[in-house]
Amino acid sequence: MKKVVLLCAGLMALSTTMNAQDKEALKLEKQAIKEAEKTVKKARQEYEMSIPNPQYGRKETNFEKLDGAKALIEQAVTNKYVQDNPETWKVASDIMDEYYKKYDVLGREDDNAKNTASEYGYRLCTYAIKYDSLINIDPKKKDVEKKFINEQYRTKAINPLICCLQVAQKFSNSESQEELALAKKYAALIVNGLEKSHLFSTFTHESKPDWIVYGKAFYAQSLAGIKGSNDDNVEEAYKQLYGTQYESVAYSALINRYRDTNKDRYMKILSYAAEHATGENAPQFAFMYIQTLYTEGKKADCIAQIDKFVGKYADNDNAVSAYLMKGQIYFEDKKYDEAEKVFAEAVAKFPEEERAITMPAKCAWMKAQASATKADREKAIKLFKELETKYPDNPDYWGEPLYILYNNNGQLQLRDKYKKYYNVN
């Protein structure tokens, strides 16, 4: 019984100690909240005493005094006790607005000032977005007041947002890792601000869709240039540009990224581009895929892609090359009849294409050499004679082959007519 009494007494003492500790912690937390709120209030007061106010004879912003407000609010925005307080972000937005306007003017003639303006613009936009989001969920605010605040701070933020877009463009292909990081940060703000924030949800401008695409492009480009960037993240960033005016840039960037480092990803992106690319560069990706399949020795897949290509891009400059590549595949596999048929089709479709003109005859010639039959030699002679008739001024097409064929056929008198075209070397 004595042990039980002692245990109960111990528990009561422990409970009393814990309650005292909880009360002390609560007291300290209340003090911390009060101090954080005082910091925001003081920042607001110093801001109001720094900006132009005709009533007090201030015509220009006193930045020396405003620096104090800025230092205070920079403490506040990282303080957990006032991060859900709309006033924190309102004061922060207003202070950054003054700095942005100052450096925006200076930045019209000074690139360094322009870069500084973009940094203050980034902070202004970030803080305004946060302020508007908190106001939007405040049940105490009337809709008309929410709308007024939204329009007021969106107006403050739009020009800084465009400033960030311009600097993101400039830095997105920089050789400086620091500048690439800034471009990525600014570009992310553009996209998230315009696509996801409540501040810009009702913003309408004819260029808004383009700005979003630009932001995605600059984000992908800068991310790709940052050392150590994860391939999955870079690929996902560029995929956001599929179906836009920058899709060719996206395909090219990923193809070049993987060409020598990741063959599987390279083929995956290239095959996707060949199938889905649109616009004037679509045939280029399709033919690049064909060439790669040929180089990789994937002949069946190559022929399948060639058939798609000539059906879809019949008038493209690479169509004749596609035909000739298909014929070449058959030729290499000693399928001479199929090769000759493909080459003849190429000549029919591209009668003025020098690369195609001689191929049916040359294919028949190679078949004749392989079979060593007179019938095949006669067929080859017939095709070369047709070339001679059609192109009498181009003996390179028919001269030497006819000499060799007639010689192999034992038709020596006919052979001698073409002796001058025979190169013994």
C-alpha cells in the first residue's frame, strides 16, 4: 500500500511539473507571437513614414528610412508566427513595390539595375500572391472587398512579373550557373503565378497564354543548363512545351541531351517526335528517326517508318532519300527485285532527282553480277541504254556500266563503243 501511495505521489508531482512547463511554453509562444506582430506593425509604420505624403511634405520615397522597414519585414516573412497573417504579406508587398519602382526606372539604362528590379519584382509578386490567397479564404472579408484587393495587388504585380519574364529569357541560356538558377526561379514564378495563383486567376490579356509558354520554355532551358539537373525533371519540363510553338525546341533539346548519354531515352524521344511533332520541323524529326533506325540496323522498323514518311510527307525534300534508303536496305539484303521496284518508284516520283535516276539500272547490274546470268545482264543493259537515250550528255550515268556489261556478255563490238568511258583504275 505504501508503494502505491508513493507512486501516485510521484505521478502527481510529474503532472504538476509538466503543467508548469506547458504553461511556460505557452507563455513564451504568446510573447513570440506578440513580438512578431510588433515587428510587422513597426515595418508598416516605417513604410508609411517613408513613402511620399503631401500632407507631411514628403514628395519622394525616403529609401534610407525604408531600408529599416525592409529589414523588419524580411524577418517577419520567415517568422512562423505571422506567416498566416495577411498583414505580413500586405506590408511586404507594399515595401517591395517601392524598391521595384525605383530600380525599374534605373533599369531602363542600366542592366544591373534591371536585374535588381527583377529580384524586387520577384519578391513583390510572391508576397502579393500570398496576401491575395489569404484574403480570398478570409471568411470575415466581403466579396466586394476581396475583389478590390485582388485587382489592386494584381495591378501592382503584373509589370514586375513581366520584368521577371524578360530577365528569365536573358539568363535562360547563360553560361553562369547563378544566372541559370535565377532564370529558373523567375520562370517558375511566371508559370505558377499565371496558371495557378488566385491573384491572376481572373486576369485576362491576349498575351497571357504566350507568357505562360515563354515561362515554361525558359524554365526548361535554364533547368537543362544547371549542372546536376535530374534527367526526369528536365524531360518533364520540356514535355510541357509539346503542342506549343516551342515543341521543336523541346524535342531537339532532349534529343541532343540524350544522344551520347542515354541511347534508350534518345530513341524514345526521337520516336515520339517522329510520330507526334507538328509544324515545319515535323518531317525533320521523322527522317532523323529513319536514319537512326538504319544506323542501328533495325531494318524492318526502318522500312515501316519510311512507308509512313513517304505517305505523310510525299513532297518533302527527304522523301527521295527515304525511297533510296528503303531500296538500299533491300539491296544490302540481296533482294534485288524488291530494291529495283523501289528505285523505279523513286524515279517515277522524282524524275529530275539525280540520285534516283541511275538506281534501278545499278540495282539490275548488281543483280546480274550476283547471278552471272545472261538474262539479268540483258535487263541491266536495257535499263542503262534507256539512260543513254534519255541523258546522252551524261555518260557518267551509263558509259562505264555498258562497257562492263557488254564485255561480260561477250558483245565485244558493242563494248568498244563505250571503251572511252571505262576507268581501268
